[in-house]
Amino acid sequence: MKGAPVTAPINTLTLDEIAKATQGRVAGGGPAATVAGVSIDSRTLVKGQLFVAVKGPNFDGHDFVAAAVAKGAAAAMVHRDVAVPEGFPLVRVGETTQALKDLGRHVRLKAGVPVVAVTGSAGKTTTKDMTAALLATQGPVLKTEGNLNNQYGLPLTLLHLAPEHRYAVLELGMSAAGELRELSAIARPDVAIITMVAPVHLEFFASVDAIAVAKAEILEGLDANGVAVLNWEDPRVRRIGEERKGRTLWFGRDRACDVSAENWRGTIHGMRFDLRVDGQSYDVALPLPGPHFLLNFLAATAAAHHIGVPMEAIVEAATHLKAAKSRGQVRRLGEGVTLLDDSYNSNPAAVEAAVTALDMAAQGRRVVFLGDMLELGPTGPELHRETGAKLAGRADVVIGVGTLGREFTEGARRAGLPASALRDFADSEVAARETAALVKPGDAVLVKGSRGARMEKVVEALVARFGEKES
């Protein structure tokens, strides 16, 4: 297959074990023959690995089996006939993508380590990273890397499980109903976190309520002893928990929650608050801005403490947490400019959270660059205008970028921002060229947009213009 260059090292497995896990059969080679890894990409395959010939809508891995053999594959998993050298080992299965999922589940169950699965319309990557960091105080953690959170990425991640791992933290993504049900059945989590439900993927869902129903599917992978970690502050997530029969741990800023925060205060460079768990209060310093990061941390704390991480270790680890690249990074630029780089992705709820973080900047004008929020379907223009309207009184300058950028500025104009405070550009390259005229020394700047908006170009232009200081 040519596509995502994904390779997963695993413990050595025999072809017989692989065949049993996938309901397949071994042809050629002996069943005792072994592989030392799995790949679905013939370009990145390493000698000795199993090549799984997955078939997608625009590719068929069976067309690349010969290339995998030439690269040194120890065996191949197929669901149709392929030309291979005489005696080359094959594992024949009913369907290769399903077999990859079955193999991932097999390795997960064989490892027997506590597994945390995370989903949500926003905050899932940050929560995954925070949970992994808290668990890492007690031992090695396997976690999802990059965007490997789908039907290929999840089993390949699980195939990284090695004897030294004590925990696994998995991010589960979705863009359609039924996907999380299937992914959770592969992950078989002991703890499942839902960060929030918001208007995303409306191109594929009829309503936000329909998104909530789909997000709740993650809980179906929990067994009778499994625990749901849910956001008390999100009405739709609360409804999911209230309808659940199993154990639930609530997180939020309400003292009634199992894990809560009180007296939170701070700046764009970090927060301090009283963390309450099991009736005890802990003074926590979190070097991240805004209530969305606070809620992500509470979710991670609930999961990690349930699994057994001492509170003292959690409090200490909190001081070292960092935002992932372009996911709410606060960057100190030259001439007193503060950059909130949240350019990795976007949706209406995430924009509001980022603007709240920008509010925490100590001084300077608030300048907001907003790129298109994609996958919102027919409601997209209206949601862009609503998002723009919420910036009135909070931003001094609003710059819309992309096909729907003008909708941001139109919403802000209707809400009272003057025309002199509004600009819109066709794309991020044009916006990047104008940064010198739009951003002044001392400004606090937010850059945010969906992946397709390529708002990192604006970030790069700002860093090139002002330079960056060490944090």
C-alpha cells in the first residue's frame, strides 16, 4: 500500500498465532515461522515484518505485495490471490482490514495492561497526552502518536505494545456513526473519557445531538468493571452519563464532581487552582492557559488516579505539562508580542476556548486570525458568523482567512466591531504576507483554523517577522 507510512513493531509473533487471532490460515512457510513487526506500507516496511495488504477506497495493498517481498517482508497477510515467490509465507484471511483490527485486539488483550481511551469533539489529543504524562510517573506508557486514531492507526498503535509497557492511552477519532463502537471494541478500554461534544463533523451528522450519540459509543467497549470519565459541564455529556448504568467519574469546576477545581486564576502563561479529589484539596500550578486546558487536566487526573497514580505524583507532574505543537502553544516573540499558536485544527467551541485563553494576556491589543472551520456542512456559514459575533468586545482586530473567512468578519461587524478592525483574505498565504501591517509590538495574537486552512503559514510569518524568545 502507498499511503500513510505506518509501521508497528510488536513482540515476535508466530504465523500460527496471527492466523488464530485473525481466523485465517497459513499458506507457504511453516506456522512456527515468526514476524517481528507489522506494516501496511511497502515503502516503510522493515525487513522481517508482516505486510498486511489492506484495501481502501483508493488503494489496494495487494498491488504492493511484490514490493513488500522485495523489501524483505517475512510474510504477507492477504484476502485474494497474489503472485509471490514459491514458499513465501502468506496468512490468508477473510478481509485484511478486519484482520488487522483483530490482530490489534489480540495483542492488547495479551498484554493485559490498563488501557485508557479518549474521545471528544475537542481536547482529546491534549487529554490523551496529559493522561499519558501522569501515568508515566509510574512506568512506561504507550500512547497514540500523531493522528493514528482510526481503523488503521488504532490497531497499529496497539501492535507497539511491548513487555515494558505498564499502561496504554489511546485516542479514538470518528467522522461517522458506528466508528467509535468498532474502535472501542478493538481497544477494550478500562477507562473511557469523553472530553466534550460540540458542532464538528456536521457535514456527516444531522445535529450535535447525533454527534453525542456517536461519541457515547466509546463506552460500549467497557466491561462491567470499566469506568467512564465524563465532563459534568457539558449538558450532552452529562446526559450520556446519567443514562449509563456503569460507574462514572465526573470532572468539572463544580465541587460536586469527583474531580474538581476551585479558585482558578492565572495569565496566558499558566494557571493556579485548588484541585479537589476524594475530599482532599491540592494546590496545583498548570503552565497552560484557559479553562479548556483545566478541564482536560481534570479528566486526565480522574483517569490516572483511578488507575492508581498517587495524587502527589499528579500534582508534581502538572507543573511539567506542555501543549502539543500548534495546539494552544503560547510562544513569546520579539517586541513584546505574545503568540497563541492554535493553528492545528478548529471548530466553534475550540475557537471560543482559545479566545478565552487569549483574554488572559496581561496587556496589548487582541489580534485574532481565524481560518476556515471545515466539515460543518450546510450550517458552516452561519456558525462562522456566530463565532465572529462572539469576538466583539473581546478582540481588537479580527482577520478572517479562507473561503468562509468573510463570514467571521461579517459576524463581528454585525456585533459591533468597526470596519477598521476587520480584514479578510482569500487564503493563509495572502494573510501571511500582511502580518507585518496587521500585528504591532506588544500585541497578543491568536492564530487558529482547520487543518485545510494551513494557518501555520501565518504562524511562520509572525515568527519570521518578530523572532522567538526562549520560554
